[in-house]
Amino acid sequence: MHATRLTFTRRAATLIGAALLFIPAFAPAQSGSEAAWQALKGGAIVLLRHANAPGVGDPPGFKLEDCATQRNVDADGQAQALAIGKAFAAHGVTVGAVWSSAWCRAKETAGLAFPGKVRLEPMFNSVFGDKTLESVKTPSARDLLLGWSGPGALVVVSHQVNIQALTGVAPRAGEGVVVKAREGRVEVVGRIEAPVPGAR
């Protein structure tokens, strides 16, 4: 009985130890918010997913120049975007530039959060559902990020699929992935939590 119990305990310890080996790979993506804000104060880059916009993708036949044909941010998304701008101010982050996808939900998020600073950057336009487009735009977008040298932090407002292709992280609406350019690659520093719609 004692030998059986000891064998079971050793097996359990081995399994737990093996499982723990996987934790470090995921831990930085789940935390590090303070490190992320500090990095931004030092001139890092945040890849920000547009604010809350109900649905997935866009309606068939949508037109990039016509917001009425696209999936757009709702009232919660607008409040979320305003809260993002306030969070940057509260953390003392100096924003050097804001680049945005030309999709209306990205432009509106960027404009509400950082009024007067937005520049459209087509390399961060949505590549949803088009792997060929993703394979072309992702390297070009990465090159743009690697070329950033400040002053201040760079804010890029884009889409979940674009950000995931660049970082391996799939952010929620309004969530930011903070990165630094190191040795020719984009390295994730941490994440900035999305403001909760309706929270006071």
C-alpha cells in the first residue's frame, strides 16, 4: 500500500512539473500591464485593436470609403475609445504618432482616443479572410514598426487578425499589445487591458 501510494505521488509530481513547464510561455501575455505602460513612457509601440464593434468581419460588398456599409463601433465602443485616451494621459504617456487602419471602426477609435494625431497607414488595414494579403502586409507592417524611433510612443490602431499575425497575441476589442523593436524583431513587452464598456 505504501509503495503504491509513493509511486502515485511521484507520478503526480512528474505530471505537475511537466505542466508547469508550459506556464512561462503564456504568463507574459496574461500580465505585465505595468511593464507595458512603463515601456510606452519610454517610447515603445502599442498595437491597439479597435474598440467594441459588434459582429465579425464586414457585410458583403462593403466599401472602405463608406462607413455605412461597414461594421462600426457602437456606443460602448465609443466610450471605450475615449477611456483609452484618458488612460494614456493618466499614465503620463507621450504619444508621438498614431497610425490607423483605414477601416471606419479603427479610424473612429483612433480619432476619439487621440484626436488630431491620426494618420492612415494602409499596411495595417484588415487582412481578415485573405491569407495572401496577410502574407504581403505583415512583413511590410513589421518593417514599419522596426523603423519607429520616436520621439514618444507609437500607437497603431488595427485589427485582431493583423495584430495576431505580428505578435502571436489575439487581443480583445480595445486591448493593446505593447512591443519593442529588438535586434530586427518585434518583441512583446506586455498588454494593456481593454476598458470595460459601461464601467464607471
